[in-house]
Amino acid sequence: MKAGMPAVIVALMAVAACGDSMRDQPRYDPLSAAQGWPHNQSARVPPEGTVARDDSMAPDPQSPPTALSRAQLERGRERYGIFCSPCHGGSGHGDGMVVQRGFPAPPSLHSERLRAAPLRHYYDVISGGIGRMYAYGARVPPQDRWAIAVYIRALQLSQHATVDDLAPGERKALEKQP
Ligand code: HEC
């Protein structure tokens, strides 16, 4: 077996030398024209919604979204579920599964201090991490950080709403219940 090793290495080197054929096969040069492709371009336009890995290193959007859409809140809920709930728990009390398995518990997102914190604070914590929590900037692109921040706000409201926050019609319906 040992005596066979040099032969194997020589054979591998011979295979490696065949690399030239890769250069000779049909291919497009970067940005070259390509008949028959859309716009006659060989370069493809990324599908809508594509997030290039480097986009997360792009300059941050300076401010939180001004108009809040239902879709954005849903997106935040989904992303929170994926990236944050394992530690912070589904409703933000800091009792996620990873914590139940021994990871240091994060503070509740419902504390007075965190309820008073601006959206930017959540954005910054996601981007750069804090204390024992590592950064999620490489995995959560800027728009999703805002979406998560906004969703955390909704979570906080869900735990601190009073009947006074209800619209009159909703309040009546609630009071009718036994
Ligand atoms: C692996 C566990 C883990 C995950 C996942 C995680 N965190 Fe944390 N988080 C922590 C821990 C632990 C702390 C407390 C850090 C400390 O003070 O040392 C913390 C702290 C925080 C705080 C409090 C910051 C403050 O001012 O005290 C916020 C807000 C927060 N995390 C948001 C998030 C969001 C949003 C996500 C999802 C993108 C997330 N975390 C994902 C573990 C986690």
C-alpha cells in the first residue's frame, strides 16, 4: 500500500494538469455580450429580494422606517423567530430553548429600560452584539434589523396593553364577554 502512494500522487498531478480544458470550454467573459439572453447580456440581474452577502456590510440606513407596513411586521416576526427567539423566547421574556439548555439568560425585552429604549438601540444590538450576545450584522441585513426592532415593539405592546388602548368598538366587544 505504501509503495503505491507515489504512483497515486503522480496520477493526481497528471489529472491536475488537465485543468487547461476548463479554460478552453465555451464561456462568457465578465460582462460580455450574449445573443439570445435577456438584454443580450451575459451578466444576470439578481432575482428580486436577493441579498448579497456583502450587502450586510453596506452603510446602514440612517433612520428607522417611517411608514410601517403589515408585511414588514410579519417579516420582523419571522426573522425574530429564526434569529432571536432561541434565546429571547417567543414572547421576549428571555426564556428561549437555548437558555433552557444552559446559555446565560438575556434580560427580558419587557423591562422598563428596554421598553423605553429607542428602535435604534435594537438595531445597534443586532448589528454589533452586546456583552455575551454576539453580533448578527453578518446574518441579518439592515432592513431586517429594523423589521425585527419594530416587531419587538409590537411584542412589548402585547405584554403591556390596557383596555384603554382598544378602539371603542373592540372595547365594547370585550366588555360583553362573560
Ligand atoms: C445565543 C443567544 C442569543 C440570541 C440568539 C440573541 N440574543 Fe440578544 N441577548 C443575549 C444575551 C445573553 C444578552 C445579554 C447580554 C449581556 O448583557 O451580556 C442579550 C441581550 C439583548 C438585548 C438587550 C440589550 C441591552 O440593552 O441590555 C437585546 C435588545 C437583544 N439581546 C436583542 C436580540 C435580538 C433582536 C436578537 C435576534 C436578532 C437576539 N438578541 C439574539 C442572547 C442572545
